[in-house]
Amino acid sequence: MSELSVAIIASDEEQRTILKMMVDGTAVARTIYSAASYPAAATDPTARKLKELDPDVVICDVPKESAPLAVKAIEVLHLEAPRSAIVAIGEMSQPQVIVQAMRAGGREFLERPASVNSLMDAFLRLSNLSRKTRKQSERGKIIAVVNAKGGCGATTIAVNTALSLQAKHGNTALVDMASLGHAALHLNLKPSFTLADALQNLNRLDSSLLDSFITRHSTGISLLAGLKEPGTGEGFGPELARLFDVTVGAYRFVVVDVSSRLDSSTRLVCELADHVLLVAHMDVPSLWSANKIRDFITQTGNPEKIRIVVNRYKKIAGLDDADVEAATHSKILWKIPNQFPLIANSIERGIPVAHVNHTDIARSFGGLVELLTPREAVRSKTAWSLLRSS
């Protein structure tokens, strides 16, 4: 690993000094610049200097009292110095700050105070992932699938959407975040590792380690399997942000089966997601629940990304699309036809309906994928490029 050039931004002088000592102490990086002010625009002197220096890594301190300024600085630097990997350092007790920093362009979020070891691990992850993704530059897209109420079919939608994405675009992962995972059963897989294993190894998680926890289906789809025992995944917490940071760096599409899970983890994943599919039926209890779930999700997120997928759709007298959208305060994205016997049989056999060719329901999932991946938005690249190629 060649020596990395590092710039440091921290408003506190003592923090800048400590970070410089730790960076230089890793023996794989050296500090070439430090600044006390957070750039708020491209014309800011700090932003212009970093654009000129073009360091491999920018470390941005995110103190609790100045978090908005630091997040804005990350956004500015991500645009002005796109080849620099931005490492944020802040408190893990602030999940929304972590999400904001990642969405602004951060590539790592380390706990404050940092250590030589944590910086060293981050530098190694960035360097290793850079070698694997140096020809790739686009962030993978996250599609979260949430039940309006139990039994609406979120897992069926998630599994078959992921399979259709894999068939059309490749490089798709399915993450089972349900309180008790069933995605593996739908795919007739017996995973050796689960989501819990990945979360327990976040301090050293990179694309290679993530790959070791993945179970692969014959179609090529990658499954990070769900929990095998109820209650073992309570309070995932903000560390989920780190997991998805790595995952979207390795996959073009990441489908997350949230199912009927309703906690802070659900909100966090929906905040990270590019699309949130809220799965409902054409009945009053389901639509009432869908509106409540929407309100729950949007307490910390953007309501515009939430769309209704009507599962087991059939026309009901006195209830049309306008009624559904009025009841849920969300637009209908798609309708999956009511072919429950075929679905039930596919689950029993472990052969998803998306692979039952020449059926209406297989074509329906293909149509859903077309809407989620409009031609003008699909790119040939599949992940973030963290460091420049050498």
C-alpha cells in the first residue's frame, strides 16, 4: 500500500493536532494540510486549497455542536474534490448525523475520539476497496421493501424484485432485515452466516469480509440472510449505516426486506434508501396501516421516495386508485396481480415466481423493475470509487 496523502479539517486546534499525530502514526499516510474552518461553498479558501492539493483522504471532524457545518463541508468537498475519500469522525450516538454525512459524500464514519488503529483500519479498507472499484464510480442504489401490515407480502416482493434486477442488470444483493428472516426459504437456501455476523464485525468490515457472509443463489443474486431467532436483532442502531456504506460500494442494487419491522433501524434504512416500496392490499385495514407506517417512516425521512406497491391486486367496487392514494397519502407505483396459489406454491418449492417464465406475475415484476431503473438513470458502473487509481 503506497503512502496516502491526508488533509484534516477540525475547528478545534487540539483535535487537529491529535489527528495529525495519529495519521502520521499509521505509517501508511501523512498529513499534507490541516484547516480550522469548514468550507461552506466552492469559493471558500479551504475548498479551493483542497481542490488544488487533491489529497487521497480528507478527514472531517464532526463535533456535536457543529454537525450541520461539518456535513455541509463534506457535501462541498465531495463536489469540489471528488477523487478524495472523505472520512468523518463523530459520535455514533447520532444516527441521523451519520446518515447525513454519508449522503453528503462521506465514505467512512469513525467513532470519536478516533485512534491510530481505527484510522489504520479505515485507510486499509479504503485502499483495498479502491483496488477493486477503481473503474467504478457510482453509488449503488438501495430499495427498501416494507409491509403496510403483516402478511401483505413484503418478502415476496423483495425477493422477486431482487431476482428481476439481477436478471436485467446483474450485481444485486438482497439484505434480509426482518425480525425473523424468511428470504432464504423463498430462495431454498441454507445460509451459514446472517446479518448478525456482518454487524458483529463492523469494525473490520470491507467488501471482502462482507463477501464471506454472503450466500449466493444459482441466479447470481447475493443474499445477506436474515436472523434465525426472534429477538436477536433488537436495536441494530446506527451501525447499520456502516453496513450499507460497504454494501452499496460492492453492489449495483441492494434490495432490503424490512418486512414488518418497525423501529429506529427501519427509519434509518428508509432514510438511506433511494426507493421505499410500501406493500399494501386493496382493503381498508391495509390502507389504514400503510398511512400509519408512512407517518412513522417520514418522521426522519423524505416522504417523496415512498411509493405504494399493491400486492394481490384485484378490482374492488367502490375502491379505486384515487382512493388508495388519498388514504395512504402516497402514490401508487405498481400493482402485482392476485395469483396467490402460484405464489404459495413457489414459496413451498423454493422457486420464486420471477423465474416462472411466461407468466403474468413474472412479467409484472419485470415491469416493476423497469420503473425502478429507468433507462436514463441506469449506468454501466456499479459502485463508489474511493481512491484514485495509481
